[in-house]
Amino acid sequence: MGRGLILGIESSCDETAAAVVERGARMVSSVVASQIATHARYGGVVPELASREHLRAIVPVVRAALAEAQISLSDLDAIGVTSGPGLAGALLVGITYAKALAYASGLPLIAVNHLEGHIHAVLLEERQALGVSSAEDEELNGGDEAALALVVSGGHTHLYLARQTAGIWRYSLVGRTVDDAAGEAYDKVAKLLGLGYPGGPWIDALARFGNPKTVPFAFSQVKTKTHLEGRAPRTKAASTAPIGKLDPRFLFSFSGIKTAVLRYVELHGLRAEAEARYLRLYGEGRAANPPLTKEDALGLCPQGTLDLIASFQHAVVGDLMKKTFRAAEALGTGRILVTGGVAANKELRERFAAEAGRRGMRMAYPTLKLSTDNAAMIAAAAWPRFVAGEFATEGLSADPSLALR
Ligand code: KG4
Ligand code: ZN
């Protein structure tokens, strides 16, 4: 074995990414080509456009990751690629290219679950803080207790108990959303309010200037309807994990709050305002960025709309917290990881950290760069599998609804 360098490749949704990580513990390079500009005008990811953009970006992005790491293919020990869950056509671009590279270079190929990647974004940064060699000692000594991981993104709101035994990480599903993912709710509410895509950063930025106590959005206990039991509901995130016999206290539901915001918008006649805002932001091919100052925020939204946005976010973060801490307590783990695109949210980070502090629990989330999709997390998750010799076969294909175990 060489230096323990793994090239990670990620193309499951709307970012084409490649990165080089050393022994799962040091990020040597990380390149992300975002397709936000392509999808923004449609208010969501258009799968056909995503595949086309991945095809365009994959070769230069991988080259850039190797160049940034100042290495060539022959310096690598393995290639890790996201095999699911995600958009089939998008996943296939990364998988096909990774297979070709592995075949041409004789390097082993490792299939990585995108959700495991998000969890390893946090673990990578923890190991990075320890230093490459001591990180391995720490893990050999079994220094890591089981962690409750909340993966909260545009496609997922899933709670896993992550455990490491003899170097291998295993995951058991503890809770999940029965309908929309939290990020999906952010994106839909932002679209409804005529804001940019993806909606998370917009709502995050605008919520800072609103009063979260204005609209009392409420979450009620999710009831597992008999028709859902043992089966995955029909949503984007769905089939990745059946609800089965999950404890209903750890189930999330975000379609209700989305509908509540829609009703609020209609009741208060905010439609026209939202449409005008959308035209201002995106008319005639313009692109826009979330406002940073109160003045700019008020230039975009009246105070009432800022209050609505702040109330929506406060309710979503509160519900994520309530169920996550409830599950941690029930499972007896004092270690919580929050990861995925929505983990970039400022209010979420602050409130989770404060609550963990109050309860004397360890709490970690990735830096902003590693919260949203990237390939460093894929290369990091591939490392323990490389050490264990868990390689992909030639038949590796995209699995849009791959479950995490
Ligand atoms: O992990 P990610 O990049 O892709 C998926 O695997 O889905 O997550 C993207 C999601 C989007 O729904 C986006 O609106 C949300 O993460 N997001 C945020 C923030 N930044 C991104 N949500 C709330 N606050 C943010 N700052
Ligand atoms: Zn993701």
C-alpha cells in the first residue's frame, strides 16, 4: 500500500465532485462543480439536465482534484464512488467513469452509500483534528462510542445509530421522514415565496431578520398508518428505508408544514408579492444571492414575510431537535452527529449545540463546505472498506434507493 490515498467521486444529485483523502483522515484536495445555476430557474433539480451536466464536468473535476492534490492516478490506492441513493442517470455518470478509471489503472473500486458519506464528513473532520496516525490509534482503541446521526438534506431526514466494530462502520435506522425531507420543505417553501434555489440558504439568511414567534406552526405526533407499515412511503427519499417497525416517536413529517405555509400565503394574499420577487430575482436570466443585511432583506421581503420565514425555520429546527434528542436519550447515546445540506443552517447549528451542551452530550457537524454534497466524504467513507477489502465487483451499478446498513 502507498500513502493510503483514495480518490472519491460523487454525482448523485446536482454536484459533480471529486476529492483525494489520505487514510480517511486528511483531506488532500476537494473539488465541487455545482449545477445550481442550471437548475435554479426551474426551482428544483431537473434529472435530465443533471446527467448532462455531470457528463460535462466529470473529467475536468477529477483532473482538478488530482492536480490540486499534486498526484497522478498511479499514486492512488483506490477509487471510491457513490453508488446510491440518488438520481439514476446522475449516479451512472460517476459510476461509469470510476469504473473506467479503475479498469485502466488497475486500482480497486469501492462503492459508497451517499448517506454513509454524509456521516463520514463529520468523522473525517474529527480524525483530521486528531492527525492521521493518531486517528487510527484512536479507532483501534475503540475510542468511538455509538453515535446517533441525523442525516438531513434535500433527499433525506433519517436518524441512524452508527457503530464501529473492528474498524467497520455499521448503521441501523432509528427514524426517518414519512414524507418530505426537511431540505425539500425548505426548497418548496422558498419556491412558494419566490426565493432562489436551493431554498435553504435563502431561508437561513432571511430568517435572521424575522420574529420566529409570529406564526405558531405546530408538528403533531406522526401516526404510522397501517398502509405505511413495513413499507416505504411514496416520496423521493422513500424506498431507501422502509418505516417498518420504527418507533413512531422518531418519525418526521414535513409535508404538513409546507401545506401550512401555503395556506398562510394564500390567506394573507402573499402570492402576488412572491411572484414579483421571483421576477426581480430571476427575470431576464438574472442570478441572485441571499441578502446579508437587514436592509437588503427588507428590500426583498416585507417584515411580515420575514416573520413567516423565521417562524417556519424555528418550527422545523425545533422538530428536528425534539426527535433527535429524544432518540439519543432513548438509545442511551451521548454522541450526536448532524450532517447533510440542512446541517449548514445557522439556527440549527446553534440550537443543537446549545441543547447538547445543556445535556452534557457530544455534538458535531461538518464545516459548511462538507455539509452539502462533496466527494471528500465519499473518499473518507471508502477508507474503512478499503482496509477491510470490501471492493465493488464489475457488475456495480447505480442503486437509486440504496439502503444504509
Ligand atoms: O446534502 P445536500 O447538498 O444534497 C442532498 O443530498 O440532498 O443537501 C441539499 C439540501 C437542499 O434542500 C438545500 O436547500 C439544503 O440542503 N440546504 C440548507 C442550507 N444549505 C443547504 N437548508 C437550510 N439551511 C441552509 N443553510
Ligand atoms: Zn447529500
